[in-house]
Amino acid sequence: MSKKVTELVEELVTPILEELNLELVDVEYVKEGKSWFLRVFIDKDTGVDIDECGQVSERLSEKLDEMDPITHNYFLEVSSPGAERPLKKEKDFQKAVGKNVYVKTYEPILDSKEFEGILKEYTGDSLIIEVKIKTRKKEITIPFEKVAKARLAVTFT
């Protein structure tokens, strides 16, 4: 059910976002404790502000009320994905080249399933990440089909 909800919400929110020159980063529909949450993450190159989140929330809420696809109570949250935004679409990975990323894989690559480092290249088929191992830097190629999760990673220097 949650996949159907997220797909429907994507369809409903896309025209709203296009009109406001915003991009859809992700949609989540999850149960936490006894409560259900419908989270819509939006962004633009200069970042989103609270007014834009409010506008999207109001307009999406109206559409959801009209269609009434979710029969039980839930909380709608519209927000920025934050500094550690997920990387989901091809353009997300292309924009992340040169930035610090965290990648988790479905199966081990070189005895590890978690990598953090600079995304050096994205080919569509694979990611090349420069990781630091003690004092040395090493480039690791990760086949794209083995990527379970990827996001930007904040570093503190």
C-alpha cells in the first residue's frame, strides 16, 4: 500500500512543484509508532524556505482531500531534504560529483557494504568513490545495481 501511496503523491505533487520551479527529491509514507507520516522532500538549487514548503503542503493537502486515497489518519510533512539529501535520480548523482557521499550496498564490495568519500565519477552503470583508508586514498568502483542507498555526507574538518 505504501508504494501505491508514494506513487500517487508523486503524480499529485509534480505539477505543483513544476509551477513553483521546485524539484521533488523523495516521498516517504511510513508508520512510526502508532502514527502514519507522509513526507514530501522538495528542493531547488538555492534551497527551499518555509513559505515554499507551506505552499506545497497546502496545495497537496487540498488534492489529497479531494481524492482521499489514504483512509486512516496521517501527518503530512513537506520539507527540505537537508544537507544529507538522498541521491536517487541520475541528475542527483551527476550533481554530486566532486562532493562527499555515503553509499550503502546490497552486498559487500572489497569486504565492505558502506563507503564514504568523494564521488569522483558517475557513469550511469557505476560510481567511482575516492575513500581514505588510514593515510592513503583509494578509488573504489561500485556497480550501480548494487547501490542500496546513497546520500550526500556532511564532513567536519
